Amino acid sequence: MLDVRTTTSDAAVVPDAPPVPAHAAIRREDYRPPDWRVPEIHLDFDLGIDRTRVRATLEVERNGPHDRPLRLDGDELAPLRVAVDGQDAAWRMDGPALVIEVSGDRAMVETDVEIAPSANTKLTGLYASNGMLCTQCEAEGFRRITFFPDRPDVLSRYRVRMEGDANAFPVLLSNGNRIAQGEAAGGRHWAEWEDPFPKPSYLFALVAGDLQANRDRFTTMSGRKVELAIWVREADLPKTSHAMDSLKLAMAWDEQVYGREYDLDLFNIVAVGDFNMGAMENKSLNIFNSAFVLADQDTATDADFDNISRVVGHEYFHNWSGDRVTCRDWFQLSLKEGFTVFRDQSFSADIGSPPVKRIEDVRVLRAAQFPEDAGPLAHAVRPDSYIEIGNFYTATVYNKGAEVIRMMATVLGRDKFRAGTDLYFSRHDGEAATCDDFVKALEDGSGVDLTTFKIWYSQAGTPKVTARLEHDADAMTATLHLEQHIDPTPGQPVKQPMPIPLKTALIGDASGAEIAPEQLIILDQPRQSVRFDNVTETPLLSINRGFSAPIIVQANRRPGELERLAWADSDPFARYEAMQDLMMTALLAGAQGSAMDAEPVVAAVGATLQSNALDPAFKAEAILLPSETLIAERVQVVDPDAIHAAREQLRTAIGSSLRDALSTAQRSDDGSGDDLSPGAKGVRRLRSIALGLLAAATPDEAASLAKAQFDRADNMTDRQGALMTLVSLDAPERQGALDAFYERFHNDSLVLDKWFALQAAAQRADTVDRVAELARHPDFTMTNPNRLRSLAGQFAGNHWAFHHPSGRGYDFVADMILAADAINPQAAARLVPAFGRWRRFEPSRAELMRRALEKIVAKPGLSKDVFEQASKSLA
């Protein structure tokens, strides 16, 4: 029985939760190498939407001296035939696994199974999507296709034969190179594919369907000609140009920055409408959620274009950081994902605006990972245990993992980091490696000891650093006093000091110049002090510049210091950070019942808007207020109504005081819809953010402005930005715009997702009623993960609406979780973390959230995906 701990006296105290069923945990300390290896596998698919037959031939060899049987993972599979070396074999089922007695050290094992792709609503393994067959095998989907030791440290060479109806499946794709194809009887055809590189089963891919390709070619740095193809439905071909351009940019960038050349003569991307994840890096055959492939100015926002570039780059970069070098076990997931996120962030910065990209990355980290680190679902970058590995595709593993790589890269510098990664790729090519292997390669390649940084992989929690600057004007010195602290997390009550690289400079209060140039301070003790000499004027502390470490800085500031830094700091991120801290100070005062001093914020926003030295993209980020979720992370007991009221009060103050400057930004004619330059995208983003601030002060006037922007928009960014403002207003223009948007785009599933999401994100007291209505809309379906996320996921992230005092928001999302769990447990489990911080809320809401979690856990037949998330949230 779970022991539900009570909270402290300043928050809700709740009784024990009811007993819950047990699911076995898998622990990192229990890892052992596989008993059997599979150097070669041949797969023969007889394809059909409703019925597919899979014949697998495995060349197996015993791994070391032991007498254990061959154990092959399966999930919802029943063997039709099992043979060893051509003869019927003795076998048994142990739960879902197939156990075969093999007498020798080597054998050829054959199995025959039949699966039903059209009935596979979990969207893992082989499944059907709009008449097409496709696969998703990470993390443990291959066992839903055939029996196999489905773990990442079993690497095999794959040969695949597919046969199916030529009309239903004119295109037959798999990993590697197509080595043969032909016609078969009865209007059927076949193709054979061979992948020369050993890979784990999670990288297997197959696609069969009626698709057309946008084709191009890339010449690698050694002169290899690589054929590129992006496969989509014929009607979607015009929307693939940006993805193709992004792919070629990524291939060139990886050569230039990491020296990584593509290793085959063919690279395919396939867009799929039903997909649990964003995309999948299967060797040479990347399968993508169509949201990260399809784009044109009429249907995709600038953020969509940027996400396509990022995700295309991410999956391509996996060819080396994930495919050629894979992870030994799933506890090492950040080995490939954290490193590859760091690589895609760097790529996006290089092809866009580096300061704005850094701001965007940190905003995601704070919105998703910091709360994870501070709640019941906290876990290390390299976790110690899991029940369902699908639950560990988290912001901690991905985004914090990327920050760990960034810190080590910062300490090493560009050249030494490159030497370390070169050694990592050469040393472990064709292997399944660990996070320790990665750090060791960086150390050996650079000659720098990084041992202390390994604690970032094993210790959960976000470090909090207190900074205090003392100035001795007579001695012309300044001393920076630093302390670090990490709160306890589940299973880790005692924390060790962590190495924290802090890029730090001193800015002159009077001159605004750097009076102590930037230096890198490594805080690796509980307390440290650093002295600056030749400090010729009163200094302002610029710390954690560029967000050099994923920490929370609590700096003791003099009155007026943040305002000055927001104007004068020479580091763009630190300047943005000063503005955010200034805003947060005012918001926290309002949220906690004190008088809000909005004037410093208004002055700083006004100065930012009027500056000719700042580009529009940076202005847009700088004037955007912290979200209600971020504010909630900074208060001891969360009252969503108070937080919402404080944020609206500050928005109103800015909109009222800076009406002219905001109107000028909103009415700008720059940034035509077909211009995807960073400057044009910045103009469009600033336009919509300015419109939102105006709406807080003059809603009627803003409604007219928004409708005019909506009507004249020649791109989705301006159109969606206008509708985003209108959906939160009580204005006649609101419904007209929603109806017009639906009428125009209801046949485009990706744009229709936006229509659902915008209404689920509306800042209105009746949003909970509206999402309940939308859940009954004919176009809403739970079987499509994008649609589920666009409504239930977006609503769960709408802080004020989700936390409606009646608890109806909790009931809605809980019911969605339970309904989705019966269809697609992965998609359902991703909605549970919205409840995870329930103990920090005021007592009434805390009780309602706890009851919703108990309702979820009590459901008979609950998947282990949802069980793990919900039970840990209650624990």
C-alpha cells in the first residue's frame, strides 16, 4: 500500500490514498548483458491492413558460457510456428515472452506470427494510419511485430522482404538500401531491403502505402551522392519544401560542426498523420509526425517552420548520436537524446537568432523540466528505475540532458569538445554505449577531468544558487559570495554539491559597460567566494550569462539594479533575464496579496520597445510576461485565481501605459508572409504579443484590431496570433473569426488541431465548458494523438482554466486520461503530470486533484504507463 505523505501546515493536509495494484520496476543496477545475440535477422512480411503475417529468421549465438534458454520478447503475439535449424522446436510462453530451448551455441530460429495493424490503436509496432502501414518501435514496439530480444544492446543486420497489394501499397520502404523488387501474382508486388549497419530493434522501420515523394540530392564532403526523398500523400507534396531545405542544411551543418558525414546513398522521411511522438530516427528511414513535415505560409506558423527545421535536424543528427552509436540500455536514454537535443539547439541557433533561440530553449526548460524536478515525478537524467520506459521520454532526459552536455562543452571550449566528440564517435561506432562512456571520451579527447560533472546524470533536482555581491569602493574590489542548495527529491533526501559553471561579468552602474569582463566560475562547493579587482565604479552583477547552467539564481539586488541591467547588460540572455526577474518581482507581490509596483516593469518594457538597437524578435521575447505556470513555481501555496489576477493586472498596466508604442508594433507593415528571415519572423511575433497586451487594457479596441489582422493576414502566424487574442475576449468578433477559421481549414487536420488548441488555451472563465463541448465535436477523436493533445493536453496546460475552483477541469482531464488509456496508453500517460504538483495548491484544489488521481489509479485494468505516472504523483 502506498504511503501518501501529508504536506506542511501552509498547504493541504490529506488522508491516505487507497491501495493500488503493483507493477514490477526495472532497475538500472540489475543490468546484465544479453544471454543471446542476434547478428542477423531476416523478416518476411505478407502485408495487409487488417492482417499481416510476419516470418522471422534469427541467427542467434550464445553470449558467454551459460545454459539459459533463448528468451524472445513479445507483446500481444501468438506464435503460429517455431523452428530451430529447420526443425519444429520445444517452446513455451512465459507471460508475453517466447522461451525456446536451444542446445548449441548457435542456431537459426524461425517464428511465424500474425498481427492486425488496423486494430493496433496503441500506435506502437506495426499499425495502420489512413490506409498506410507504418511502424514505431522505440522504445519497445518491435516486440509487437515479432518475437525478438527487444533491447537496445542487441544489434543486428536486417534484411527485409515485403509483399502486398500493388494498388493499396505502391510504395514499400524499409531501412538501408533496396536490393531487389518485382511483381507477384494477383496484382501484388514485393521489395527487399538490406541495412548494412547493425542496429537495435527499436530502429527498425517499415512503411507501405500510396505515397508520393519530393526528391532531391545532397553531395557529402567526400563526394558521395545521397538521394533524398520526403514521402507524403500526393496532395501534401507542395508543403514539403521547407522540410527538404532543412534536411540539406542539417546534413551540411553536421559535416561542418561535427565532421559527421552521412553513410548511405539513400535517406527517406515519411510523414504520418497518426503518431505518438514528434518523429523517429530509424536508420535511413525517418518516420515523422506530419506536424513536423508539412508547412506553407497559409497553414503553418513561424513556430511550425522553426519546429520542422529543429525536428528534421534532430532526427538526422541521430544518424550518429543514436544510430551509429546507440544506448546500452534505456536508462542511458539521454546519451542519445540529451546529446542530440544539444545538437539540434545549436543547429537552430546557427540558422536563426542565437539569443532568441537560447531564450526559447530556457523557457521550455523552465516550463516543463523545472516543475518535473520539483515534484513527485522528479528523476535523474539517468534514472535508477522505471515501470514503463515510455514515461521517461521527459524534459529531464531530453532538455536537462542537453544542458548537461552544454555545461561540459562550455567548460571544454569548442575545440576540445569537438576532439572529445570525435573520439566518442570513433571509439564507440557500432556499439551500444553509456553516459559514462560519453563523459570518458570527452575527458580522453580533451585532457580535462570531468568526473564531477557525472553527478548531473545521477542526482535529480534543480540547484538553487544564492548570489551576493559586495563592493569595496576604496579598494576597488568586488567579492561575489555564492551558495548552492538542492531540495530533496523522491528517493534522494540528501544531496551533494554539483559543479555549476557560471558565466559572470560585472556591469558598471554609471557607464553600462563591462568593468569586469566575462569569466567562467565553477561553483562546486556549498559556498564559494570570488574576488574581482580594478572595479572602478559601482558594479551590477551579470550572472549565469547565456544560461550557462540549468539552475535557479536568487541574487540579492539593490533597488533599481534589475532595471539598469534590463537596459545595459551586454549579454542578450542576461538582459532578458533581468527583465523577467523584474516582471516576476511585481507578479509575485500581486499574487501573494501585496501591492504591485508595475512602474519599473512598464518603464523597462517601454525602453525595450523604443530601442533601435534591439531586433523585433528579441523585443518580443523580452516583453512577454512569465506564464502563470512559472509564477506558480515561485509561490509557496498556489492560488490560481490570485496568480491570474496579478498577471492580468500587470498586462493591463503595460497595455494602458504603452498603448502608442504597442499600437505601433502591432500595426507594422513589415514582415510579409513569405519572408522567413529571422527579422520578419520577429516582426510578426512582436505584432501578436503587442496585440495581446493591448487587449488587456482596451479589449473592445483590441478586438477590432485583432479582427482586422485576422482578415488581412497573408500567413498563419498573423492569423493565429489574432485569433489567440480574440478567443479570450467577450467580443462579437470572436465567434465570427472562429467560424471563419473552421470553415476555411476544417479539411486540414493539422490546422484543425490549432482551432481546438486555441480554444482550449483561452483565458476565459467558461473555457472548461467549452472544452467539454469540443470533446463532443464531430471532428474530435481520441485515436489521433495530435487531436488529443490539441484539446486535452492544451487545456491541462492552461493554468487558470484547468484549475477551475469547481474541479470540473480536473474531472475533464481525468476522464480523458481514462478513456484514452483504453486506446493508447502512451498518449494517456502524457496527460497525468498536470496533476503532479497537487500538494502545492490551496487546500480545496489540492483535495480535488488528489481525488482525480485516486479515481485514475482505481480504474481496473489501468495500463502500467498511466499507473506509474498517477501512483508516483500520489506517493
